[in-house]
Amino acid sequence: MSQPALVSHVDRARRLRPWQAALLAGAVLLHLSFLVSWRSGLWNRFTYDSVATGGWRGWDFFALYQAGRNVLDGVSAYESDNERIQVVVPRYTPFRYLPVSAYTVGVALNALSPLWALRLWVAVEEALLLGCAALSWRRARDATEAVVTAAMWLAYTPYYLEIYLGQFSVVQAALVYLALIAWDEGRRGAWADAPWIASVLWKQNTALLAPLFVRLGRWRALLGAGAALAITSAPYFALYPEALGAFLGNLRSGPPGPMLGNLGVRQWLYSAASALAPGLSPGAHEALQAVWVALVVLAALWLTLRRRSPADPLLLGGLWLTTYFLVYHHVWEHHYVMALPVLVALYRRARSGLVVGVWAFLAIWTPYILIDPAGLALYHAPMRWTPLDPPLLDVAYHACKALPILVLWADLVRRIARPACEAA
């Protein structure tokens, strides 16, 4: 089939049926409500983060902005003692990432006032999300795929917390999506590896993909990532030795405990273990979590490095990207934006109803408004670190995101292991 004929065929296929138009319109309207709520607070009472922060936006963004100010003042980007720095933002959390984003993006943002910089950042996030939705639409092979994949980007509630906090996961999701597309299309070389390398510098969870590059023998990509890390970080840590300890401290989990805003698998595991064995000691909880992390990582390594079947970069990449939600100690609701590129890519690959189901459970609001209808988490701080009562309620609440991502991980394991099983 000639290229013009193919384009014409695709264009005809994308003439939407009524249900497709309704789905797309609903996704667009919900997405617009996120943007309206960014100013009005329409959805704030539905999420823990927006309740606990009292409706004050930009907490995470202002961490990057303040880090940039610190750089300009000759202070460590990680310094958060207000007595040692010139505080220029209304509120902020400590800076957690590699220093390169602080002395590049953070410094550049300081050319604007904090509020206008936040507005610009939200506009950038919105442009990136719409760009990913448009790219999914353009790559679709028919109308159903175009509508569903675009709607997956547009109607995803964790995105609301992303713009509310001024977070950085949309940037990571866009880079990951570009990487997954390149791998799925069999591209190689610097341009195919660049999105992954950039993602490691931006937000370090994608360093978990290193075993995939070992399996594929892409040593240049690994060397490129190592060189980029060394060039952009080593001189800074040499200049501010205390900054290295502050950065590495973010990777230490510490003893597990109740935490209302943490919606990762490890937090759900803690809630489940506490409900089943109320007298379990902190040391036993730590040991259980260590065993869990080891089992998940070892399983992913075995599936990645075995040679019984050809490596599928899309599936293995999705496996490691999903593994993050199973092994990292603090997974907030907005982090699930980083699961979107995996879900979209898998749906395009297999048109799986299970993938759509996982997306749906991750996309709907958590039941937080039913648990805290009065917004007490804002006024009563201990509530944030107190288990819900009865214990089964605590387990169910933390399962609302943990179980869907576990199902996705298990499905990826099944898809990767299936060729070997069929061969046997």
C-alpha cells in the first residue's frame, strides 16, 4: 500500500463513532476540570495531598525554585534550613533530585517571580501531557486506539496532583514514552538512548532500567548515562560535599510506619502485615520489606538476563518501570503519572482489557474523601501518621493504587515468561 493510500485509510478509520466521540469528549471535559480546579480547588477535597497542604499549590515546584535560588546565592541546593538561606518562596519541600536540575532549570526559573514561574511550569506540564496524547493519537492504527490512548492521558486523575504540587513526573513520563516508542520500533543509537539518559538525570527512578541495557548489550547507552551522571553531578558534590549526603539520604527508607499519603506497594504491605500481626516489631517489618524488595528485584533480573527467549525491550522496560512502584519506600499518588507511558504502550501492543482495567483503577480518585470528609488531615497532623481504624480499612485504602500496579507487574511477568513456557 502506498503512503498516500495508507494515510487516507488511517484518516477514514479515525472518523469517530458516537461512543468514541463521547469517550473523547468526556476525557477532554474531565481534563479541563483539572485545569479549572488548579485555580478553584474543585477537586482538592478528593485527595490527601491537596487536603493536607491546605489547598496551597506548588509545594514541590517551589523546592526546585528555591534550590535554584540557593545555587545563585552560593549555597547548597539541598540546604533547607531557613536560617542559612534566603527563602524566596511561600512554601517548599526539601530538594531531592540530582543537582543538575537545580543549577539549570531551577536557576532559569528564578528569572521570574515564584508565582509566575509556577504558572509557566504548569503550562509546560500541560503542553507535555497534550504532546504525549497527540503523539499517541498520531501513532494509532485505527480510531479506537486513537481515542483510547488519548483518553488515557487526558482523564488520569493523578495528573491533577501533578499540577497542584508543580511536580516533575510528567517530564519523566514524556521522556519514558519517547524511550518506549524508540524501543518498540527497534531504533538504536544515540537518539534512541537519549530520552532514557535524560530521564535518569531528571528523576532517578529510571536508573532501574540499567539491566535492560545490559541484556540488550547497549554498552554505549550505559557508558553515556554514567558519563552524564559524572559530568553533571561529581563537580557539584565535590564543591558541596554535604550535598551528597543530603541526596543519598532520600534513597534510605528508614523503619516503615503508618503514612496516609503513601500509596506504594511497600506501604500497603506494611498495612497488611500490621493487620495480620498487630504485634510485629519494627525490626520484623524492616526484614519483611527487605525480603519483598529482594524477591521483586531478583525476579525482574532473572526475567531480564535469561537467554531462553529474545529480549522484548518494551515488555522488559515496562517491567522495570513498574518495579519502581513495588520497591520504592515512598510512592505518592502523583508518582503514578509515571505509569501512564507503560499503560499506553502496552495497550497499543496488545489491546488488552486488563491494561485498560488497571488504568481505570489507577485513574479514578482514591476513596480519601470518604475517609476524611471534614479534611481533618490539615488540622490534626498526627492523623497523617496514624493507621486507619479498623485495620482492614487501612489495608483497603492503601490497596487502591497498590493492587492495580501489582496486577500490571504480574501481567508483565506473565507476558515475558510466556515464550519460555510455550517453548518448554
